[in-house]
Amino acid sequence: MQTGKRVTFFCVGRSVQFRLDGGRNIANPNNFVYYGVKPGTGAAADWPACTPNPSNSNPAAPNYATYVYTPTRADVGLVTVSELATADNTILPPRGATYYIRTYQVFDNVAPTFTVAPCPSNNALVTITDIIYNSYTIQAGTGAVQTIAPGQSKVNTITLNGATSVTVRGFYNAPNTCESLPSTQAIAPLAAPQTPLLTSFTLQAPLPSGAATLIVGQLPTGYTYTLQRTDASAPGGYTPVANVPAGSPPITLATVVANSGYRLLRTDPCNSLPDVSEQLYPLSLSGNSTQNRNQLLFNDGGAPGTTYTVTRDDIPFTAFTVIPGGLEDATGTCKTSYRYRVTATYPRGGKSVSNEITILTQSNLPPPQPKLLASFNLRNVVELTPLLATNSLPSGSTLYYRKASGGSAPAPFATTTTLRPARDSTALAELRAASPCYSLSQADVCGNNSPESASTCPALLSAGPADADGSTATLTWTAFTGPDPSQPASYVLQRLNPDNSVLPGSVTVSGGSYTDLVPPTNRQVLRYRLQIGGAGLPAGTFSYSNIATVTRQLFLTIPTAFTPNGDGLNDVLEVKGKYLDNYTFVVVDRNGQEVFRGAKRADVWDGTIRGHAPVPGAYVWRFSQYNEDGTPFTATGAVTILK
């Protein structure tokens, strides 16, 4: 109707005008020619007896010429158009009526349906999902129109060039046929592509029955992710395992194929920039134990550069060695269960985590031979300290001590289950009378017994004055025997304060005796101890002898007379001597009345009595002090005041 041309097809929504044609001569066609349209083909309109439709609005009824017909979507398909020419303006009964019919096809013009998926390469994949039209055009924004001819795939890639929408139109093959309404869709923003991450692959149980948990990441929306595994028989060497949604939580894989690599494939709708994660292999762990060695066995097919870490009882464990087919832990304790898990870290950071296994350590090997340190503490008590190769006593182990005194056969002495030192409370005099030696053995929880340690004997130190007034001291000692009797011992003689702190001037000594010619002059009691190294003791570890003492006699000098006359000679009475400290010195007259008291050497008596001038005559003094060893010392005498 809009073109003024004859049409052979109808289009939904496009009006068509019916009018007389073909050279026929009808005087008044508007009164004697009628038109009608009915669905179907080949039959003249069977109009009921009625007058023509005055409004020309019912296609199925007789309509006066000229008639305009507008197809609707309900008319899509074949329709028959009837033209009735009558001799008068009544249609029933017809008199000299003539029917003409023609069949037309009504085409739909519905907007095409399609999907549009953006791709990371400035393209989009357009998929036409209806089957109405013979050909289509695709246009990105205001860009060039791309024609999808009949027979071509309805899936097409289009270049966007910054466009934010896509428009699709449909066309029929017949000439002058209507086209579709345009269909336009906005293009959703697409996140930048990221290499997918297969962060970890953790087995829950050993293969072949173990399921696995996979941690994935970097899966933005707009892409397709597929979990694959290696398969030599599959195209490209990989077979799909599962589709993984964008932003996926951890994946549980019920069935795991041993010795197969797993990876995550990322594709986009245009398949323009595919990418894959690092390939991880399941690490199935098994183990056994023999001779206190726990072996962790696995074959994960890891890539070169893979490193392995181990946890034992959930704590990082590094004391393992690499063996063919796995790792070995040689630090276990017999009859002790340990839980192990191995993690393989791949070059790109992915981790394959094994299933957890528990191994009961088993062995018939004896524990290593222990060593023993015998030493005196500051209370002159022998302490026996075990020196074990691992510096720890495995759970369930027992230590057995033996003692030999004065060359007698060793006898059981003590049994402990800890590394705390054992003590020998025997009095020092008895130890000097029969020098002791000690040995040690260890039994593990499996009942395996170690060889007995070498016998170790602490040094016993004795000290005495070398002269009458104790200005020098003589020291002797028994030889120290250490954990390794074949190695020499070294001796250092230490001088001690009363609190047992070490005084400066320690002396290296040898043999079995030493004379101290320069002992401290300000100490009444000389205190000595030997510090002993070597003889198989670890570096920085020492044995000590008992503490030996020499008590020197307190020396007191008090004059028998003095002359407090102010001439500068013998004007005061003062106390003199050696090792005097915190004493009490009292002078009394003939009536027993105290006239002077002093407690230190600076306290001197000038003979005055309660502020009065000295009175010549005889007086009695008393002196008392505790020796440095705690014993009391007293002395008395007389002094005379002379004019």
C-alpha cells in the first residue's frame, strides 16, 4: 500500500489495499465488488446471507471495494483472498455473481531473538536463537552491517570497536517481503581475563578410593571454566571432568584418577584467548615403619622444580631425608604413632596435599649408647646428668644408673624416666673414703636396651693449710673420669666467695695436687673448687669437684697497757689482728662496770669514762666474734692505764 506496487506476499502490520484490476469493466465497483480474507488455501469465501460489511473492518465478511487489509500475527501463514463481483448491490442470492480467489502467505515481522556474549579481544559472540527468517544482519553500535546469509551459522563473531550494543534484523528470501522489527541488546561489561588458579589439590584418603578437595580462584564471570585431566586417548591429551562456575567455592571431586594431571581451562565465548591453570597431580601417601624409620611413600608425577614439605602431628617437620619413592623420618620413637601429611609445591605456587596417614614406629634396634656427666653441686651433692644423642628422652623410655664405690663391682643405684639429674646423697666423708664411679643405660618403650655408658667418676677435692698460720694452702684431688676415658681432662682451680661466686684469678692446674701461695688475704675461710672439661664432655659442659675449705685461725693483738696523756704515743687502746669483722670488744673496770664498747677497728678507747679523764689502773677486756665458718671465737685479758 505504501509502495503502490502489486504485492505477492503479506507482512504482519503492513496494510494492503484490494481494488479492482485485470481490465474488467464494472460501472460502479464500489457498490458491486466485495473482498474478504480467510485462513487456508483454495476455497472461495463462503459468506452467509448478509449485507456487506459497511465498515470494511472484518476480513472474513464481504467488504466493499476499495478494501484495506492489515495482517496481524494471528494471520501468519497462508490466507485466501476472495473477490466477488455481482450484478447488483446484493450478494444473496447472487445473480450473475463471479468469484475470484488467490492464496497469499502472511509473513511475521517479530524482532529476532539472540544472545550476545562479550569476548576479551574486542569481539562479541552473537547467537541468533529463532528460526523465523532466512537471513539476518548484525550491527555493533553504528558500525558496519554484517550479513548472515541463508545457510550460514547463526553463531557469529562481531568486532565491537567500542560499541556498547548489538542490533539484529531478520529478512525473508522472497522479494519485497517484509523485514523484522529491529532487536537491540546492550553488551554487558566483561571483566579482564585472569589466569585461572588451581590453588590446591587435597586428597582425603589414599587412592584409588580417595576423594579430593580442590581450591580454585581467579574465576571472573563472563568466561567458561572446565576442570580437565590428562588423557592420552582424548583429543588434545585432555578430557573434561567437570564444569566449574565463576567464583566457585572449593570443589569436591568424588573420583580421582591416579597419575593423572588436573588443570583448569578458561575459555571465552569467542575462544580467542584460552588459558589454563598450573597442572597438579594427586599425591597419594602411604607408609611403613622398620628399625625406627618411618617411610612416607608416594608418586605424584610432579613437574621439575617441585618441592616437598612435611607435617608430623600437624607441626612442620624438616628432619627427613629423601629416599627412592618418597621421604624417610628417622627420628621417631618406637611404639609411638605419628600423623604425617606431605605437600608438594609446584613451580607456579600450586599445592598438591596428600591424604593423612598414621604410622606406628616399630624397631628392634637398641637406643644409642648414652653418656653420663658426674658433677658436684654447690651443696657438695653428686648430680648425675644423662647426655643423650637426641637431647631428649623418648616417651616410655627408662634410664638405669649403676654405682661402683672404692673399686667394687657396679650395683643398681637409681631408675628414672626423665632427664632430670639423679642425685647421690652420700656424705662427702664417705665419698672420700670410697671414691664413686657411675654408669648409665637406656631402655626404650619397645624393651630394647642400649649399651651401658662408660663409667664416669667425679673429682674429689681436699684442702688444708700449708703452714701454721694458713698463709698458703695445699690442695689434692682424685682424677676425673669423663664420658670418654680415652680423652684427657683439663682442670681449672677456682677460688670462691662465701656465696660461692667465683673470685678473679682462677688457675689452670694438672696432676693431682697444687699449693696456693697467694690465697685471698681478707678471707678467714678459703674456698676452692675444680672446674673440669674435656674427657668426652660436650663443648661448654663442665664437671665440678666438691667445694673444699681451709679455715685459718683468727689472730688477735691487744696491748697490756697504754698512756692516754696526749703525747701522741700509746694514747689509745685499739684492737689489732687478722680476719677481724663485726666483733664485740668490751672493757670493764674493777667494779664490773662497762667503760668502753667497740665493734670495728676504728673503734678505739682514749681512757675516758663517760666524759671524765682517764683513771689509771687495771681494766679487764672481753672479745667475741663468729669465725667465717660460723664457729664462735672468744678471748679475755687485762689492760692497764698508765700516767
